[in-house]
Amino acid sequence: MTDQSPLRTGGRAARRAARAAPLAQHLRPVRPGMSGGTYNPLSQADVERIHHAALQALEEIGLADAPPSGVAYLTGAGAIQGSDGRIRFPRALVEDTLAKANRSVTLCARDPRHDLDLSGSRVHYGTAGAAVHMVDVEGRNYRECGVQDLHDAARICDVLDNIHFVQRPMVCRDIPDNFEMDLNTIYAVCSGTTKHVGTSFTDPAYVSKAFEMLHMMAGGEDKWRERPFVSNSNCFVVPPMKFATESCMVMEAVIKGGMPVLLLSAGMAGATAPSTVAGAIVQAVAECLAGLVYVHAVKPGHPAIFGTWPFGLDLRSGAMTGGSGEQALLTAGCAQMHRFYDLPGGAAAGIADSKLPDMQAGWEQMCSNVMAGLSGLNMVYEAAGMHASLLGFCHESLILGDDLIGQALRCVRGIEVNDETLALDQMRQVCIGGPGHYLGTEATLSRMEVDHVYPRLGDRTSPKEWAEKDKPDLIAKAVARKQEILGQRAAARFDPNTDQKLRQAFNIHLPA
Amino acid sequence: MTDQSPLRTGGRAARRAARAAPLAQHLRPVRPGMSGGTYNPLSQADVERIHHAALQALEEIGLADAPPSGVAYLTGAGAIQGSDGRIRFPRALVEDTLAKANRSVTLCARDPRHDLDLSGSRVHYGTAGAAVHMVDVEGRNYRECGVQDLHDAARICDVLDNIHFVQRPMVCRDIPDNFEMDLNTIYAVCSGTTKHVGTSFTDPAYVSKAFEMLHMMAGGEDKWRERPFVSNSNCFVVPPMKFATESCMVMEAVIKGGMPVLLLSAGMAGATAPSTVAGAIVQAVAECLAGLVYVHAVKPGHPAIFGTWPFGLDLRSGAMTGGSGEQALLTAGCAQMHRFYDLPGGAAAGIADSKLPDMQAGWEQMCSNVMAGLSGLNMVYEAAGMHASLLGFCHESLILGDDLIGQALRCVRGIEVNDETLALDQMRQVCIGGPGHYLGTEATLSRMEVDHVYPRLGDRTSPKEWAEKDKPDLIAKAVARKQEILGQRAAARFDPNTDQKLRQAFNIHLPA
């Protein structure tokens, strides 16, 4: 029995109950699409120099190897094919395209609650890549990855709050036929998550069958076109400054089918792009501007993501390094160019060079992820699970990435400054005749859930508590969480009727 | 036999030889004191609101518990003691102090090559703290730390390029007498490193003996005063808004002895400071402004570091969290206030909540370290080795922190934009009739050492190479490196004559 008023006790109990329930989306401390942009690696003058260098590259160097259809589209729009076969882009053509281009793109998800609004400096994190290995953390081993691994990755992403989209992060190495691989990739990811999905196609000839599958999943072509929940990650260039002929034909086909396009320029700084950060950004911007002109020549206003993805290189070995500071700068610099153009953009961050989810992986993944978010990158691709400079994907690392990205998002959210947060009145009350501390004040308690991100697997115990809990191992906790997630029924599965139709129409490798 | 010209071959051999030698300091890709400031978590209007709220807090709330000597100094300078005993600061007094304060401070090192120039947004990383445990990574254990551990930490810091100063990171728990602990702390750190050292004093009565020791180390009081190589980390406030009476008396004593002062306000957001990021910054700024007035009242122009160190709190448990996104924002916001005032400043970053150097530790340490650097923080304290929210220090983590901070510094260095880095000419040469790639071009090779930071222990091998190398473990590599460093003769040791004198005058616990 206490002498507290029933009202006060009731209020406290109600608050406690409210705290135990999951927070409503709008009250959560971090959400998809928070606005970044407080970090500007480039000055305004530097941004403009990069822009003008890219325009000059397009005008004077141009791009080789467009397919005949692309040559027709591009020259029809005002580009000029030289006697060397290269397509060159007059400055005015590029500037006109920039003026007309979409300032925002909505990437739909099967579940509309997961739709992504790509505009301004709104930040979203998700997977991507083409890893060929699964990282087996318990065996410290790399093995070939397959369709079940991909499906499991999608299922894990589906329940992680801070993974906002699922571009396929790995290749189904157990499906040797490319056509079957491309279609099973879509099925494996879409049946694992209701978030937006990204995928790629090996051959333009496969696209029409993929649309058949997507129409079936959507419940008809009209429904698909209304809310296309899969985008095409399209490597339309082979840097430096050459169109990827086949991929361009894929691009034309997906545009006609109503699928948003990620215009992906993946130069390697020092190999297929200049070794300098600024030079690699210039080339990536030039290539994506060419892609943007191309998209608009095929279909004005088609949703496209400006995908400047320059990668870092370890110049001693000539091998890629995605975990470096140079990589973080490449990506953040690109994000600033996207904001300059006010175009929906994406780039790669969160890649670890480390083979395992160890301390190195943690610092590598955070460095580029937090810098990408602070620079206001709309789509942070490769943000979780990626190891060995994109060669390996790791489910446990993906799960830990949810904590890591939650923290990065807290940084993106930034510092709110208003009369309440400045807290001068509170300071006065606490210091002058008050308790002399802020613990348990209403102002502190009322914000403890909405202001603070608490890690799910990250450990904050004291050394004493930690020892009492038998010194829990981070990786073991991630393994347990993986088993818990995969032990549940997949919420994203298609209804049995649709699934049966899909399995009748296509050779689905995943067991029903 | 090749048909290459001898000139060309000779040039290549010369380049190769040059690459094998360590780079001259001015050519290194990262250095102490690179300028940050590209990240601005606060708008200009927000910065000014924080400034005005701090002035209001000083004018209306003021600080309690100044020692009598401090009351005399402060009221002599124009502050007003109220009937409640609190010292309040008229706005004009604070503004006058800000106008007169040093815009830069040089922190000297026993080896002048390690001097630190604290000005503008120049960034330096180093250790700090008062950990009470050593983290034994091989035994996964926390044990009490002692003077040998502290000395070893200093020796390790001495050889790590990216640790720029050594504030004592842990307490000598094996020296129960506080006087002996304080003096042995100075000896243990200074005999381990020639970099700038920071330390603290438990009692004002110990300061004069410490100066005797420092004069002996310097070779006389005049030499010490000319180049004071130790600064005093001084917790002059007990937040919220109370002077720490004893520490203020320490401060007065060290000022008279010519020792630079770190004015350290270490509020805990949600306990001893408001829970909001903005509110905790307001209070820390107000407290440090009070400290600045105090320093200038004792001795105008004395070198002081504006040490706003608000810490994050996990409001669920009431325990500190230094590894959170909130912590990274607290520190970066403070750095922006330092730049607003154009005062040499410091704050805490790089703290891990994790008990061990695992993936969590990696992401926690990088998050706040890179954001501190990008925000242009002059002194990033606690930047390496700190675990369990400051309770544990880890030698292996310190060693790995050198790689981590090297990467953060690369990000601080940022993106150079000029005709050479924009690389338009190179792009033209490569694409039009050139090799179609940038590998091995002169432009690429000439910059491979000066542009790129290569990790020392971080692993960038392919999965195949990694397996061939027997899957090296990051922590095992750090353990081996520690043994290698500690197996060498300590370069920072005093000459035998000085050391003998020190050992005669003081009860030195470290074996000779």
C-alpha cells in the first residue's frame, strides 16, 4: 500500500502498459524516409565543377556500344552519333532532360505500408548485390549460395524494421540456366517479403516471361502497372563510357512493361573509372545522365533512379574494396550530386571487405552507411549483409545490420531544436530547488521511446551483468535470431491459389 | 629480355623502391590535424538558439558550489553571487570572455613532431577516460587494470600513427593511495609515449608535487613552461550547473603552473543533463562557458580546451551508453558549437558499449568517430580502446582503432576537386583510342599511396586468398601486433639519468 494518489498510480500503470506495446509507426524514433543532407562533402563550387565536367565528357567523349534501338532513340532525342560510333550528348539535351525528369519516384511494395517515397533527401536502406557465396559464420566458411539462401534472406529482411527494400543480394548458383535463375530469383524474393524488390535480367529475351510472372503475382497486368512492386537494377553501362548493349535492351523492355529502372553505373575507381574520388564521380554522373536521356527517349517521365555506384579499389592488389573510407566518400559525393539535380538517386554503402561479421565489418559497414544517410542518399543499396567486397552474403550480418542501420538512421534524424528540446525551463526547475537531476522527470520519461533507438541484439549491459548472463556472444545471438525468424511461417507467401498458378506456369525451384 | 627502354624500366624500379619506403609525413594520405567541418548537424539558426539558451541559463540559473577562491575570481571578473550562493554570469561578461579567448591552442609533446595545433576545424584523435577494467580478449574476461596496463597502453599509442595524443584512459587500480596513483599515472604515460599527455588530479594538494615531477622530466621549470607536454583533464563541474569545488581548486593550481586545461563538462543526457540532444548541448555549453570565464579570471589567455562532453544514457536501464547514435549526435553538435565560437574544443567519441572488440564495437566506434571528425572536432577524446561504456579498456581494440581512425581520417580529408582529380583529360585518353581502363596509368599509380589509406590489420583478401592464409582472425592479429610492439624497447623512455632522479624523488611503481 502506498500513499500515491490512484490517479497518479493509474497514470503510471497506463504509461507502463503503453511502453510495452510496439510504438505506432509515426512515433517510432526512426522510420524509412527520414531526411538527411546535413553532411556535404562537396562545396557548391565543387558540385558545379563536377556537373560541368560531366557535361563536357558527354559532349566530347560520349558513349560507345549503344544497341541499334538505343541509337535510334538517342539520336531521335537529339544525341549525335559520330563516325567512331560513339553517341555524344549536346549540353542542351542533357539540361532539357534534367529539367523534365521526375523529381520524385514512388517505389511500390506488395504491402503498401512499405512503399518508398524517393524525393528530396529522404533516406532508405536495403540490400543489393550479386554475391556468389554464403558466409557460414559458425563454420567460418564460404560456400556457394543458392535459391533457398536468397529466399531466407528475403524472409529475414521482411521482419527487420530498418531494411526498407530487398534488392536481390546474391545469385542462385544452384540454378545453372540463366532464364530459370532470373525467374526463380523474382519468385524467391517476392515470396519472402512484401517490401519493394529489385532484380536484374541476364538477357532481354527473359523479360516478357518475368512480366507474366509479375502480372500473376499482382493479380493482373493492370494491377501490376498500377503498383509495380519490382524494379530493375540495370547495369546499362560498362564503364568507362560504353553502353552495355544487352542491358540497354533489357532496359527498353522493362520500361515498356512499366517497371521502374535503377540506372546503375558501377565503375571501379582506378580500373574502369579514374582513381580519384572526384574523377570517379564525374564519370558516374556522366554515365547516369546518358542513361537518363535514354530512359526519357524511350518513355518520357518513366520512373528512374540515378544510380551512380562507383566502387573503391585497393590499388596494391587491384581488387575491389567496398569497406574503405574512399568508398564512403564516393557514395556520399554521389548523393550530393543527386541532391544538386534533385533526382531520386541511389548508391552503394555498407559493404564490408572483412570475410566475417567481426569488428572490421562493423566499422566498415557503419562508416559508409552513416555517411550515406547523412548525405541524404535516397536509396542506400548493399547496406546490410555484404562481405568480402561483395563476394559473400551473410544472414547473421544482415540481422546485425538492422541494429547498425537503426543507429545510422538515428543520426540521420539528427538534432531537433525547439523550446521543448532546448529544455531551459526544465533545467531551471531541476537546478533551482528541484531534485538536481533529470532522472524520471516527465520530460525525460515522455521522450524515452520516441527519441532513443535501442539495439535489439547489441549489448549494453555492465561487465557485471554481462558476466552474470554468461557473456553472451553477438554472433551466437544473431544465429539464434535467424533460427527464430526462419522458424516462423513466412508472412509474405502468396495465397495458395496464386502460388499454385505460379508453380504451374513456371519451374519453381523452391519447395512449396 | 624486354624491349622496354632502360629509362622506363629505371623509372619503374625507382617508383617501386620509393613505394617501399615509408611516405614522408606531408605525403601521407592522412595526418593529424586534417580539417573537418563538412558535416553540420545544426542549422545556423539552431546554433544561435543554443548559444542564447546557454547565455540565458548562465544569467538566470548560474552555477552553485564555487570554492571561495573561485567566488573571488569570478565576482572580481563581473559575475554576481546571489543570496542562494549561485554565481550568475551577465551576458556581457560571457561575450567579452568569448571575444578575448584564444582562437587556437598548441598542445606540446615531448617530441615536437607530435605537437597538436588546435584551431579551426583541425581534427585529432586520442585516448581518454577512467576505465577500471582491462579487457582480456583471449580469456573473454574483465579484470582490474593497473599501472603496467596503463604504461603498455601509452607504449602502444606511441607507435600508432592515428592516435595523436594520450590522455590517460584508465585508472591504476593497483595503487590505492590517490597521491601515488596520480603521480605514477603521469610517469607511466610519459615514459611510454612522446605524444601529448592528458591527466587528472584527485586533490589540489597533489598538484605541486606533480609539477616537481614534470619539471624534472622537462629538464627544469623554464623548459616545462616553454613546452608543457601534459594537460589537465579537469571535471570542473558536477552537472547540472554546479562547480566541482575541489576540481576548481586543481584548475587554479595547474593554471598557475602553466598547464593547459581541458574544461570537461561530462553530463549524462537524461540523468545529470536534459535527455534531449539539444538540451544536453545547451547545458554543456553553458557550463563550459562558465569554466572559460573562470580560467580567464585566474589568468587571461591561459590555454583552455572547451570540453563539452555530454554522454548518452540508456533510459531503460539508467546506464550510460557511449556507443549510440544519440552519443554521436551529442558530440557532433558540440563540435559545431566549438566552431561557432571559434574555440579549441574537445568531446568524446569512439566509445563502445560492447564488452569485446566485436562487430558491435566496430560499428559503435566508427559511428561517433567519423561523425566527430566530419564535424571538425579538434580533440576527439576516448577515440580508441574503450569498451563497456567506458568501464573497460582493451589494448587489442586500441590497435584495431588505429585502422578504424585511419579510415575516419580519410573521410575527414574529403574529396579534392581540381583539374587533375576531375580527370577529364585522363578519361578522354582512356576512352578514345586508349586502353579502355585506368589500371596502371601514370595518373593512377602516382596517387596510389598519397590518396589511399590501407588498413594495417584489416583484411581485404578474396575468400580464396583468405582460406589459403588459413582464415586469419582479426583479434589474433591484434594480439600478435600487441606482443610485437611491447616486445620492442620503448622509444619514449627517459634517459637513464633523468629516470634515476625521478625514481629517487618519487615512489615509482613501474619496474625500471
